[in-house]
Amino acid sequence: MCSTVISLIGHQNVGKSTLFNKLTNSNDALTANFPGLTRDRRYSNIEIKKKSFTIIDTGGICYTSKSENIQKKIIYQSIIAIKESDIVLCILDAQTGIIKDDYEIIELIRNKNKYFIVIVNKIDGINLNYLNEFYSLKVNKIIFISAINNIGIKYLIKNILKLKNKINKNYNNIINKNYINKKNKNIYIKISIIGMPNSGKSTLLNCFFKKNRTIVSKEPFTTRDSIYVPLKFKNKNYLFIDTAGIRKKNKIKLIEEKFSVDQTINSIKDSNIVLLIIDANKGLSNQDIILCHIIINKGKSLIIIINKWDLISIYKKKIIKSFLKKNLYIFNFFRIHFISALYNKKISNIFNSINEAYSNSKNNINTSLITNIMKEAIKKHKPPLVGKKKINFKYSHMIENNPFILKIYGKRVSLIPNFYKRYLINYFHKSLKIIGTPINIQFQEIFNKNKRIKIYNNF
């Protein structure tokens, strides 16, 4: 079934993301009562009366913005969305009336020769006589709605269906997050790209795609929403998730940044693999270490990317490598890539690590092998005594992969100290040769011969 592509275009804070969520029946786009929250293009597939559509949400266009560099890039992304579209929905704000940007935006759409509908949003509580000014725009179709209160949405959809019937062309489906349903979700390896602001996340993503797929700027916190972008590379399908930069809590002051942090955490949960981008100039921060632990605690595969490697001295490179090797045991089982995303240096090998981590996370290992490895670990390094009593391990088996979870049964396992837990994890990693994905262990206490058990630890 061919998909008709619809883009939502308009100036800041007119309700594009609210309409996007209404049409797609989702909360994928961030919405709030302040301008500039969406900046990149966001895609979603929907079906209306057995007809397929792809909806594109875009950033707010503001020709008079003080952030000229960012606005030029938002306009560029919007132009791409218009070019990809069959139908353009131009959103205006009934509360503010017509502004200069509206004329510019309508002219921009007209020049692309696309079917378009002007939509006046936020009509709640407004006298209809005050809406007459919008007819001065001299456009073929104006529809008045309230996206947040579902007013006029059915009439809008009816007109969209009419336009679809007029369009005679071959459509190319655009695959995105919502296209990955229960039937085919495992075909795509989902990879989120996270890190501190301005570490090079969007630059790396554009490097993968060999074009400006997301907005890149030296200004921190340019990406505010999580952007889902599909890619096919060497006959394998990937879905990359570009996220907003995460800073320390005491530095998160903007409301929209708090929205984005939540989106980033959700993106980690939604991923198979996480690429953690670290700025080589700034070195490894406490915040980076915290992000590592968040990723591992979520059971997600991890690949560490040290970006801007070309900008630092040989001495500083040695310090960073030494620190990673000696001080952080968790990095021993995850691939580390030293790259320059800006100059496309040492990028291609990242895909090898992605495939390796994903393959390891999907492994199924039989119970006898896991139990034997557990016994070998105990033989080489016995667990400490608890008072005068021993901790007795009985057997172990795998209960889940992706995330990779083992379960160990025994007596007094609830008393195992943290250092011995880490030892067991490290031993399993080395013995099973698992790189790129964390191993989590659950301990279950065996009370008596009736095999009553109780879960004590998850980590």
C-alpha cells in the first residue's frame, strides 16, 4: 500500500506537535506551552480508513529569530520535509492572528508546488468574527481547529482523504519508529546516541547518513527531541535515535531541557544498543560514568565513542586510555572507538561493534555450560564466609537475553558482598566471551528441601 506523505509546517508554538500527536494517536512529539521545542523532522506512519499516510512534524520557523544559525537549519529541515511531501498542512495560530512569518511560510510552500491546506489552530473561546482576517491570505482551503480539544479534526481528515484521491504518483514508504510493529520489530537494530551536550551526537549521525539529516550547531542543546532515523547498511536495517544532551541536574534549568532528559531515558529503554559519545577535549566526566551505569542497569548493550580524538595531544590520549583501562572495570567488556565525526575518521568500524554487541545480546546459552562456569569461578575464588557459615551455590541458568540475565540459586546468597558479585560478572564475561552487552545476575535463596525460594538481588 502506497503511503501519502504529509508535512506539518508553521511558525513556533502554533501546535504542530500537538496535531502530530492527535493524527498519529501518540505522544511521540514533545509538546509544551513555549516555542522552539521541536527542531528536527519527526516521522510517523498512520492508517486512516485503510489508507496509508506518513506524517512529518517539523521545527517552528521564525524568520526574525535571534538564533539565526539555528533558524537557518530549521528552515532547511522544513524545506526537505516539504519536498518529501505530497500534502502540506500549514498551521497558523488563531490566538495570535496572522503574523509576518505566516506570509513567508505560505509563500515558501507555494513555491514548491505542493497540495496544501491552511489550518488555523487554537480556536477555543474565540469569536468566529475575529477569524475572518485569515481569509485575506487568499488560499484555496482554510480549516479551523483546536488540536488539543479535538475540534475540527474529523473535518480535516475528510479533506486530507479528498486530496489523497487527487494525487496520482508512486509513493515511497518512509520507515520509522511506528512502522516497527510486533511482526517485524526484531528486524531493526535500534541504537540510541546519547552523551553530554555538544559532544557530537548529531554530527556522528549525519556522518552515518553522509548528509545533514539532523541539525548540527556549536550551540549546546540543539537537539531537544529524540529523532528516529532508519538506515540500511550492508543489507542490515538499523534505527538510530538521536537524543538531546544530558547535563548535571543542577545545570538543567530550562523546562524544555527537562522534557528532553526524560525523552533520552525513554530512548535508552527503547534501544537494543546505546552509543555513548564522549568529548575527548573534556575527557571522561562523572556524568559520563553515571550514564554508563544507567545504560548497564537497564541491561542495554553499550559502545563507547570518544569523539574529537584528532583535537587532543598524544599525551592527553595516553591519559584517557590509561584511565579507562585502570579505573573503570565496566569498560573492560565494551568496545571503545576513538574517532573524529567531523572529519569522518574511523567511523565504519562502529558498525562491526554494533553487530557484535547485538549478536552477543541475543545468544542463548545452555544451563550446563553456565553452571560449569559458575563452579569454575567458585573454585578459583571462593566466596567469603558469613560469620562461620559458607555461602553455597547450587546451580545457575539463563533466564533471558537482550538484556542478558543469569540466575544463581543457593544458600545464603542474599549475603554475597558487592565485590564478589562483580567478580562473578567479570568471570562470566571472560568465559562466555561476551563483548558489548552487560551481564546481569539475579540471586535466589533456597530455604529448604521443599525448594521455597526468594529473590534477593537484581543488578
